[in-house]
Amino acid sequence: MADSVNVNIKQTAYTNAIDKLEQYLNELEKARDDYEAQERQIDDFWTGDAADSAKETIAKSIEQVETAAESVRQNIEALKTGQKQASSIDSEIQDEINQAKNTISRMFD
């Protein structure tokens, strides 16, 4: 009989996915900042209808970036919740295995 049994629900899968999504979130936040900087400069280059049109276009782009960023944030939170649940399950299974191992060990003492 093996001396020990280890259960390991791979936390690295969650960690890697969270890390990648956080990188995407950083890229989206940078894109939003870039769009906002461009929006502030419009009046330096255009006036009238051209300026209004450019502002409207950039505002739509900012909105799309913010929508995507919110989606990424929600996915990060979902993965963090999954990671916590997997860790809890891992601990529970390990406890049950240890209890079974102790019971079997007492049978042969």
C-alpha cells in the first residue's frame, strides 16, 4: 500500500487563465486611456461637424473597450471563484483520503 495519496486539482490552469485575462484587461485599459487622450486632442485639430464626428467615433470605441473590459473582469472573478471552489474540493478530498487511510491503518495495528 502506498505511504501517501495526494490529490491535486490543478490550480495552475486557473492561475494561468486568470493571468492571461489580467494581461488582456491591462491592454484594454491602455487602449481606453489612448482613446481618451485622442478624444481630448480632437479640438486641437478639428472643429465643427468634423470634430463632433470624431468625438462620436472615439466615444463609441471607448464604450466598446469598456464593455469588453467589464466582460473580462467578470470572467476573472468567475475563474477566481472556480479556483477557490477547486481548492476547497481538493482539501475535502485530501481529508477524506487521510481519514480512510487512518481507518485502514488502525485495522492492521
